[in-house]
Amino acid sequence: MAITSANQLELLQTAEAVAREKMIDPDLVIQAMEDSLARAAKSRYGSEMDIRVHIDRKTGRATFTRVRTVVEDEALENYQAELTVAQAKQYKSNPQVGDEIIDEVPPVDLGRIAAQSAKQVILQRVREAERDRQYDEFKDRKGTIINGVVKREEYGNIIVDVGRGEAILRRNEKIGRESYRPNDRIRAYVKDVRREARGPQIFLSRTDPQFMAELFKMEVPEIYDGIIEIKAVARDPGSRAKIAVISHDNSIDPVGACVGMRGSRVQAVVGELQGEKIDIIPWNEDQATFLVNALQPAEVSKVVVDEDAGKIEVVVPDEQLSLAIGRRGQNVRLASQLTGLDIDILTEAEESQRRQAEFAERTKLFVDALDLDEFFAQLLVSEGFTNLEEVAYVDIDELTAIEGVDESTAEELQARARDYIEAQNAKAIEAAKELGVEQSLFDFDGLTPQMVEALAKDGIKTLEDFATCADWELAGGWTTVNGQRVKDEGILEKFGLSLEDAQGLIMTARVQLGWVDPSELEAAEEEEVAEE
């Protein structure tokens, strides 16, 4: 194919036809043609030459030019694309380094191989432009629902025609065992839109919790208008789901609005989700109240929240246990996802048994440490005393307020408690010294001798060792392993050390050692307060 003999307007017509078919800018197609012709010309004139092609946007005429750049004498490396200042003087009166000398060269005849190569360049550029166009069009639709038509199935994944592009619904994003045939209409949630070198860029989901939230937004005008807000969603796709809603208008019931007249609104969502049962729950700022709502239809007797551990204990009547847990743990699992808390469910009998065990343990501590009879020890526990420190250092009035305890008895109790604590401290100091603990750790304010002993048993024997610890190593924490929350026991957790206290102790140690500048620490704290 000779460019000189071809109908020059044919180039423009071809570019417009391709651009129209692929819905991209015709200029991108013409640029691809220019690149492909330039590549073909280089294979004819030499690959080291800088050959450029320009196609006139009006006439379609292709102009081939050779470009050479003026360089310093010692910088001349490629004589085909560069020339020195002296050599450039025959083309230009006063050449400067960096100037370009442009000569027009004869158009080339495209042989079969060159024509095929040119075609490949054009197709590649067109595909890139098409992918960019598709990404730009769909990137803002991430997080919304899209309607499409099933084109085909590949290894269980569904390829969906979404108008100006293709999307993929992976098999693990389908609800249960639902299957689709070509030309079936499908509705899905746009989970992600990514730039990729090859393959689909639009990833769909029908199992994502936000798919259900978006369906409710479409069915419930109050949610779309912002009067009702969806605060949390949890799903077991194809089986059961829970959605927490709150109304910003006191005159509108959020649950009733989502259910609709005779259940019309929620049934429309259930139908789209292949019969998934949906519990609509009123959201509440109070964690305990919200959890009671989330565990519906089970009744809850008592809720105990442990904010430090991110756990919550729920006590239910014995006959409600199976309902609260649900089939295969479904109900409690969804409630946990909805609230973001670890939930332990106990029956009233189990909770009573545990309380009795704690009561007996504290009673035994007071009997052994304070040399009391069992009745007196039980009396202290009943009044809310949980450890010896509380007895030893509490205001004496709190002890004399107990029926049958006068001032001299209270003083004797405190004296015994202090003597026992001091003896235990001396014993802990002796044990820690035998383990090789340095004085710097004993002198550090905030650590009791028992804490120092526990640290020493874990190999922490100097203030430097202590300063390198992480807060969770001291106070304990939670780690997610294979989707399950696993407890990490802290070295000082049994002493009631919180994560915040552990952070404070570690930073204080680092300041004392000169590892951290106190002024920087104060600035960081002020910044945190300002952000709050």
C-alpha cells in the first residue's frame, strides 16, 4: 500500500469510523495512525533516525519528516538523529545547541509486514483509548447500583454488558447458587473500578452489604432524601441480613418507613436478594441498647460492656439461648458485624455461676490475706471491695459505713491489708533482683514491685527494655486471625493496666532516657486535642 497513491481522505474517514464505533476522540485514532506510519518509515530509512509523520486533519495528506537535534561536538552519539553546530551551519545561519533541523523525506510504500505492524499499533492505541474512556466514565459510579445484560459466563464468573463497557461479576460475589443465562437482565453493585492492562475494569457484587443499602435507598425515598440514615449493614448473603437505621425527623418512624405499606418496600429488596430475610433495626447511640435491638428476635436480660477489650457480654434467659445464637451462629454473628463488637452470649444460669465463682475467689483472698472469718470476708465482697489495695487505701469512712464495722476494726483491717501488701512487695522485689532486674526499673514511677517481677519473668530487666515495648505487649489486645478475633495476653494485663496507661508509661520511659523530646510530645498531644 503506497501512501502516495491512496485516497488521502480515506485516512480521515477511517479514523472517524473507528472513533465512532469505539466512542473515542477521532484525533486519538489519527495520532495512532501517525505513530504507525512513523514506525513503518523507520523500518525503511533506519531505526536510529527520528522520523515523524503528520496527517493534515482537513486534507488527510501525510507529511514525513526527518528531525535532527543540534548537540555539542563531544555529545554527538547518534549521527542519524543528531548533528554538531558546525554541521548545522549548512542548514541554518546561526544554529544553537538544542535546535532541530527538519527535512521532509519521501513517503514510504507500506509493504505487507509494515502494513500489518501499522495496523497493530493503531489497534493497540485504540484499545488503550477505549480503556481510558471506559475508566473515566465509570470511576464515579463506584458505590452505586448498575443495570446490565449478561453476555456470557467464564469459569463461573459472569461477564455483564453495562452499556459502554463490560463488567465482571465474580462467582464469589453472586448470591448463593443463582445462575444466569446470556441476555438475562442483572442488577449489581459497582464494588470497584480499576485501571488494568487487560481484562475487565469494572467489578460487580451482589453479596456486598452496601448492595442492600443501595437497594433500600432506591426503594425508600426518605433514605434517598437523607431524612432516614442507614448506620450499619450486616449480611449473610442469600440467607439473612440486618440493617440499622435512624430517623433525623422525630415524626417519621425509620423502621416503618423501610418496611413500607404492607411490607411493599422491604419485599422489593427481599425479591432482588433472592428471598434474603431482613431484620430492620432502630440504631441507638448507646451500645448496649443498640445490641439489644440487634439481637432481635431474642430477648436480652442484661448487657455488660468491656470497652477496653472491645467485647460485650449478653445474658439471655435459658430458653432464649438458641434463638439469640441463631442457626449456625448466624444471629449473633450478624449482630457482631452490625455493632463492631465481640459478643459473648451467656445464659442466666451461666452468668450466675460465674458471679458465684468470682464471689468465692474474692472471699478466699480476704480470708487468706487478712485472716478474717468467711462471713466477714463475704461482707466485704458484698460491699463492692474487689482487692486488697481498695481495703488498704480507701477512706476509712467507707469501711465504717459497713454495718458492724467500727473505727478500730476498720483501722485493724487497713493495717493488715497494708502489712500483707508490703510483704508481697518485698517478696516480689527479692524475686525480681534474683532475675537480674536493674535499679532503673525499680525506680521508675508507675510500676509496682509485682509488675517489675512480671516484666522480669518476660525478659524485661532494664528501663531500656521497657521503653522498647509496644503498648499491646503490656496491656494486651485483640488480633484478627482467619476472620476470628484472638486475644493477645499482656504482660501486665492481670494488674488492670489499660492500653492508654501502657502508652503513657512507655512514652514517659522514652522521655527519661532521652529518646523522645518532651516538647515534641507536648506538641503532638496538643495537636490530638485540637483534632478532637
